[in-house]
Amino acid sequence: MRYFACIAGGVSLLIASSALAADTGQLPCKTTQECNESAAKIGANAPSSAQPSTSKSDAAEDQFYWLNKINKASTVMLMEEGIFPKDVGQLIAKGVDYTIRQAREPDGKRPSDVLQIEKIMTDKVGEEASVVHAGRSRQDMYATFRAAKLRNQTLDLAEALLGLRTRLLARAADNLETVMPGYTNGVQAVPITYGHYLLAYEESFERDQQRISDAWRRLNLSPMGVGVMSGSIWPLNRARLAELLGFDGIVENSMDANQVIPFDNQLEASAIANSAAIRIGVMMQDLHTQYAEVRPWLLLQEGSTYTSSAMPQKRNPGLIMQARIAASDVVGLSEAVSIRAHNVTSGMVDSKFEIEDLGLFPRAVRMVDAADRVFDAIVVDKARAREELESDWTSTMNLAELLLQSHQIPFRVGHGFASQMVSYARPLNLTPKTIPFDVVTDLFGKTLAKFNMPAQPFPMSEAEFREVMSPEWIVTHTKGVGGPQPAEAARMLKQARQRLDTDKAWLAAQRDKLAKADAALDQAFAALLPKDAAH
């Protein structure tokens, strides 16, 4: 704090002037940790070295990596546009190259702050190299880093979902004829197949891929070159910067680029992760419910559960619980993104890095990996699933339908008959297999009388009745598009595999474009290096 003595009306006043803002580039630091800590002490953005990641490549492409990549692209663009002469370009290139190389040494530094990185460069080649910052700001550089980070993590989530979909389709192929109860309101409703069930959820994850593909058009746009938010007096070629950094185009409005689209993209991307988490959570709950049964028909294989320390009979489904916890975390973190983004004054940093700060996408990828482990360990007891169906009256709705279709019994009459039969049978622990047939025919006659219908014999033989009440008969005789009948499920499985292949090709194409952009940037940058510094 500086003090100035002033004389006014014979009175000496001591007035304190505000301290000058600290220049992060001038803060002394010998290691990466010291650099980041000194920047953090004054509130500059310095991500933790323990920041979670979605993949090895995501971990490697940290803020230091991207700020230097931006420096490389800026150097190439400045030279191509003739904004600075060749010798200045070579000086900048030499400084950027040194900054990158020194970080690989045992005593090298990887700071996250723009000015700290620039300080390493100018200490080596001179202050003249700082012209690389012409027309730029931390604002557009950090916005570009975050856009690149978000796009890469979104691709990693897409890849994880592709793996989960592959597993679901493989399981579905093995269970196209495995009958199981379909539930509504938590109660057995109709017979379906496990393959049909898995295809439904695989299709929901395919819709998440559609959302990623559509969002990519907005996620992969570059804010670089807009400075703080209004551009600059320098004629920067923003389209060329975007191309060098692997973006498909630019965010055109300079204020939008730094202040608005960071909200939009992170909210859109987090919503996709949230969607996947909700579906995974539901599937894990369905599995977990089986473990409340004495004899579950869907369970994890021995060796994929753990025993209780006190109760030797227990087989705890830890894999399912871990996947459920991870799904809950992702749902919660996605809501945190919205809460942190809402009601933030324009220009504030709070809303711009919440996904990175909260670790939403790394947690989402781990959630999908946890679900993978579950489906790798699932065992389906097909006989027990059929027994579960046959122990209840899940096939009753189709009896009412069949009485209408084949015997012209009005639906409400057939429905009333079926309901009366269930009401009679359940208190006596009777099932479709064990209810006496004379009881069936008697209840049918009483139902006709209740509805003032003419008396007539029950229009099925006992053998026919037992057959049409079996879950296999109902599943195989289901008609219409999208049903559980094996032929229709096989058709849907084939189409799902084709969509999966298309989505895998899309992901490979995006990764290939990014890899080619990296190679082109490295080549263009290497051409600027003096021969004695080229690598």
C-alpha cells in the first residue's frame, strides 16, 4: 500500500491508493505447482493438477498443452497474413517451441496461466516474442481451450456409449426368445423378452448419440481471435485459426464467442450426459430389484459379487451399486452445471468452466464403464424368468383380446371375465396352469349373465386355454411393428447394429479430422522454426 501526504486547509491527510494488480507472469515460481499456486492465490484460473479426465489423451491435453497449441496456431496465422515479418515469426516460433520442449524435462514447468507461459518464452528469446499476443486475451484463449476440452470429452463419452451399446446388442442377440415380465407401476403387466427390453434401452442410448452428433455442429466452433469480446485493431484471420485448431468454423459474433456460447454448449452437453445417466440408473434399478428376490432370474455371475463379513449367504451386487451411485452423481453434477450457470452477470467467469471444474464428463465416462462391468457379468436364468411369469396372471390381457378377436366376445365382457378369474385364483394361490378348468367355464358363464349377454359355452378347450395363457404363445403371436415377437426383435436388432456401425464411423471421422488438423498445424509451425531449432 502506498501513502501520499496531502495538505488541505492546513490539515495533513493520509490517503491510501489501491495496490497495483499483480501480473501473473512476474510472479516468481520454479515448478509447475508453484506457478499454479501463485496464480491461484490472486484468483487467476489455475486448474488443479489432479483434474479428472475422460481418457489418457484428455489428461495429456491440459491447459498448458492447449495454450501452447494456440500459440503455435497464432504464430502460423500471423506469418501467413503478413502481420509481422518473417524474422519476428521465427523468434516467436523459437520461443513457443522452447516452452513446449522445456516442459518435458525433469525440472520443466507446465503452468496454466497465459502470462506465466509467455514469461517462459520471453525469458528465452526476448520480450519481442510477446507480439504473439496481438489481438488476443485470456478471454478468447481460455474460451478456446474450454471449447476444445468440451468437444474432446464429449467424443470420449460418445465412445463409451458405443461400447455400452455394443454390449447391450450382444446380450439382446442371445435373448430374443427369453421371456420376462414387463412391468408397469412396479407390477407385472405383460410378457416380453429380455432381448426386446435391451433393444429398447440401446435405442435410447442411440438417441444420445444423435444428440451428440447434432450438438457437435455447435460444440466444434472456435471463439479464438475475438480478444476480450469486441475483436481488436489487428486483422486476425479467425477462420484460419479455427482450421489450425481443428474446429469446423467460428462463433461469428465476438461477444457470443466468449460470453454466451460457453453457457449454451455446456448446458447442452451436460443434458446429454444427464440423459444417459437417467437411463443407466433405471436399468441398474431394474437389476437391483432382482436382488430382493429369494430366487432372482437376472443376477451377476459368481465372482462378480462380494460376500458379507457377517452373513455368508449374501451375494452383494457391488457392481450394480457402483453404477447406480455414478449415475446419481452425473445427474447431480449436471444440475450443478445449470445452477452455477444461472443468474450470472455477463462477463463473469463462473459460468464458463463448471463442467471442467466439476468433472462431469469424467464421471459420466466412469459411469458408463461401471455399467459395462455389470453387463459383462450378467447371468440370465431363462427357466426362472419363465417361472416368474407363470406364477402370476401376466397373460390375462391377451385372453380378453383373443376372446374378442376370435370369438366376438365384447372386449369389456372379456376383460371382466379375466378380472373375475384373477380375483378368484390369487387368494387360492392358483395360476393359469393350475386353476381348474371347470372354474374357468363357470366364471365365464357368470360374467355373461352379469353383462346381460346370452348364455354360451366357454369358446376354448382346456388345451387351448392353457396354451394361450402361456407367455411364449403370447410373445410369438404378437403382431405389429416394434413388438417382442422374435422375428420383429431380430429385425430391430439388425437395424440397431447398422446404426451402431454408422455411429462408430462418425466418431472415427471426427477423431481423424482432429488428428489431421494437429498434423497440419505441426507441419506449418515447424516450417517457421529456424533450421537450428527445427525438430
